[in-house]
Amino acid sequence: MTVEDCLPADLRGPTTTVTRIAAGLSGAGVYRVDAAGQSYVLKIASEAEDEADWHRAIHIQRLAADAGLAPRIFHVDETRRAVLTAFVVDRSFVAFFRDPRTHEAALAQLGRTVRRIHSLPLPADMRMREPREFLVQIWKGFLADFALPAFTVGAVQRVLSEEPPASERPLVLGHNDLNPSNLVYDGESILLLDWATAAPMDPFYDLAVLSVFLRMDEGTCLRLLSAYDDKRFTELPNRFIYTRRLAATLAGTMQLYLARQMKHAGATGAETPDSTPSLGEFYQRMMSGALKLGTADGQWAFGLALLKESLAL
């Protein structure tokens, strides 16, 4: 099978160009397709990806696309498990969010967009994804015998020793991976990529993930929740505070797991919170090219920065 075999017949031919963009963490292949004067994105599932999970994710992606929350779907090849969607030129939500002139508009739009995600119908046969259980799985399984800095061990143990505050909200369909790389801003709308981990979730989880990756202070978190609920928040709910800590810890632990998969040697014994760059400093080093995600050192540094961040929350 060639990549072009996954395209609809009218987009195949000598003038069609296919360029590999990336390989997702799941092993999926992602390609840009230029054909018939238009650009598309083709994503082909890896052979290891569970077929039932793939079908559930495509169902949710269709719901999101129909609601204007994901790029338009042009073609689905169920046999080859390939999806062709519109190529959306990304005008950078992070730049929109960081610009003082547009920051408040970006924050309000982000809150409303998450609310729209959570308004999508919950598939009846889906099981809730429990981030705390996933953290335990990674920590006690994949990282059990990996050399880690003492402060990262303390960060994980802190979260796992806490009793989660009771949730007062019903489960919603959560995206569950709202890191900035999955946000595409076309100049008007925020669209979400990669719906593979979408599942029933506590609504605070998506909001907490955004608050961590976008380095929101307390006031910004309050305005995000206010935009989400369309009512003013004057203090952060205990459940949100806990979930934000959990989200930062899980994200950091996941990055350390990826670093190990890429053959990172682990801790040297010299790593401390003071010697570890903050999340903001990590982003600066990444933008300068000093660190790169997708490498063992990049994933390691990202994981340490996120776990350092979790200790401050």
C-alpha cells in the first residue's frame, strides 16, 4: 500500500504531491497532500492502534468537525484507517493569546471553545479516562526503575497522596490533550486536532491542561473559567486547583516516559528545582533551537520543567 492509495480516486495522479509532516506518538503517519489546487492533511493510523479505538475517535472527530471545532473531513478510508481533512493555515493561537492587544479576546474565545467541545454528545459506549489512574500506570510501570531527580519523585508522590476534591459537575466529552500543538487558529476560529484521547471526563481537566501549558496565573485562570461558564468566578474551585496540579504532573511524567523511550540515560544526580529551567524558560530555549521536542534531551527537559511547575501549583 502506498500513501496515495489512501486518497480518493479524484485526488490521485501525477500532479498530486504528498509530503510527510510528522509521526504522532501513536505511530500514525501524518502527510500534507496538495492536489487539484487544494491542500489537505492525511493521517494514517499505525498498525498497532486498536481498531475499535480508532473508530470511536473518528466518530468523535466527525462530531467535532460538524460543529466547527475540527478541520473539515473530506474522506475516510475505513479499510486503511486513513482520514483526509482540510489543511488549515495556522496563524498561531499562542501569538494571539500572548499579544497584550488581543489577550483578553483570545482568553474569552478559548473558554467558549472548550464549552462547545464539552457540549458535544457523549457516546453511550465510552469509558471515562481517569488521569490519576494513568499517572499511576506510568509511574509504577514504565518509570519504576528509571533514574529520576528527587524533586520529580516528590511532585508525583504529592499528587498521588492527595485526596481529590469531590466533583460537583457531570462528566462531559473531553478532548483530553489540549496542549498548544493541538490548537489551530485560522484568524477567526480555534480548531482542535488529534481527537484520539477524547472521552468522558471531568470538565475541569481540559481547562486545567490549558492553564498549565499556557502558564496562566490565578487571575487568568479565573477569567478562563468565567468565559467557560459565562459567569464571573472570584475564586478558583478546589477541584480545579487539584486538577491543575494533576495535569501538570501527568504531562511531566509522560514526557519523562517519552525521554526514556528515546534512550535518555536518566538523572545524573545534579538536577534540582533551582537548576531546572522553568516552563517559560524551557519554551524560550525551544524557540531558540537550543532544545527540540522529539529528542530525548528535549522530552527530558520538558518533563522536568512541567514537574517543577506542578510543585508551584
